[in-house]
Amino acid sequence: MIDDDHRASRKTADERPDLQISFEFFPPKTDAMEERFWESIHKLAPLKPRFVSVTYGAGGSTRERTLRMVRHITSDAGVPAAAHLTCVGASRDEVDEVVRGFAEAGVKSIVALRGDPPEGVGKPFVPHPQGYQNAADLVAGIRRLGDFDISVAAYPEKHPQSADWDADIDNLKRKLDAGANRAITQMFFRNADYLRFLERARRAGITAPIVPGIQPIHSFKQIAGFAERCGASIPDWLADRFEGLGEDPETHALVAAAVAAEQVTELLDEGVTEFHFYTLNRSNLVLALARLLGRRPN
């Protein structure tokens, strides 16, 4: 049993080490969704995140909306914005043009991803004949174009298309060696998976930060669908907690809050000081989690 005096989650906000947090949003598709998007952004901005990132649809399908959102986050919300960027279905020249557009909009942070083909996650990736060949190649290309802060993806349960763990860690190392500043993990629900992954990376000589990506469960059905498509697992104990709550949103919300709180406080007690939250454009649960971590609005 860990003594409370040795648990970071039991210390006051002033006694804890400095934390870095960041938030991920997706480009809204309707006026109503855009209203919620900006409401959430403005609620989370006072937490002074490292950045707020905006995703990029398969095959670059949301390119223009992503650029519009990050431009306004930077200029209107007063927080740094990070734009997602993939190399799917585009030539190097086309991708480079997008990067220059980000720079002109004042965006200094990019989340560089190989990306999934429009056909889906399980389909093999086929590079554009004149395009960047993979995420490491994309990172190197971005680094040549400017002094960007670059994040890349990591997979605590191994990327579904990696042949084995050695190949997976080697791929992560190539991305970081190409110039990325940090890796952000795909969502996971067993902290042991993240901690084992961290050990593998450190043994391979990776010293860059590997930031846990935390997915609050606003809808268990929706998140289970996401997990199936991206190769993340849903533990039996987690599914059991949400069983039968599909028609009970109040209890579902309370269970979701408890699950997320347990995950972040355990990681905090393990010495984790950086967190990336997948918000699904919602703010309330993320605000509560930030408070548990000791981050208060300024």
C-alpha cells in the first residue's frame, strides 16, 4: 500500500511538479457542433495547455476546416494551436504547401501522422508516388520547412500493422530521430500497457517524452467502436462497468468520471507529468480531470 505522503495525487496543487497538458479536438461539421467546439475551447483555454490540436480527416478530407480552426484558435482563444497533418493521398509539394499555410497562420505546432487511407484503418498504407513515404519521412520534411514543435503517434498496445514489438519501437525511434519533439500515445485503458511501452522505449534508447493519450468515455458504445477500428483493446472489467448503462446517461456519466479519474491519478502517482486529452469536443469531464491533476484555470 502506497503511503499518501508518497502519492503525487494526494499532494496539493502547489506541492506537485509542473504538469503539461494538451487537448485534441476535431473540426466541427455543423453550426451546432461548431458552437459546442468554441464553447469547449474557451472553457479549457484558461488551463493554459501546451497546445490545442485539431485533427485531420482520412486522406486530408478536413484540410481546409482544420486550417480554419487552428487559425482561429491561435488568434481568438489565446492558446497555441497544433494542426494534425498526414501524408495520405498527397504529393510532397501538396503537403509542403499545407505546412507553409500553417506557418502563415501562426501555427507553430504540428502533430505529424502517417495517416490511414480513406478505406479504413485495416487497409494497407500505399504512399503517394510523389509523396512522403511514412511518418518519419513526413517529420523530416516538416523539420526542413521550419522550426516547428512536432508530435508523433505511439501505440502502447503496438500498431496493428507492426510485425512485432521491435519493429514498432524502431518505427517510433525513426520518427523521433527525424526531428519530432515528443510522442503522444493512442488511447489505452490499462495503465500497465502504457508503463510497459515506456520501458520498451527507454530500453531502446528513446529519451523523448511519451505522453499518455487519455480518452474520457462520454459514450462507451462510441469509444468501443473507435477502439475496435484502431486496434486498442477494451478490458473486460471496463466493459463490465458500463454494461446496461446505455439507457441510463446519468449513471453512465458518473461511471465515466470515476474510470477517467482512476486512470489519471494512477498515472500521476507513477510519476507521469504530461497528459494529452482526447476531448471529442467536450469540456466538462476534461476540466474535472485537470483539477484532479492540480491544474486550475488562470
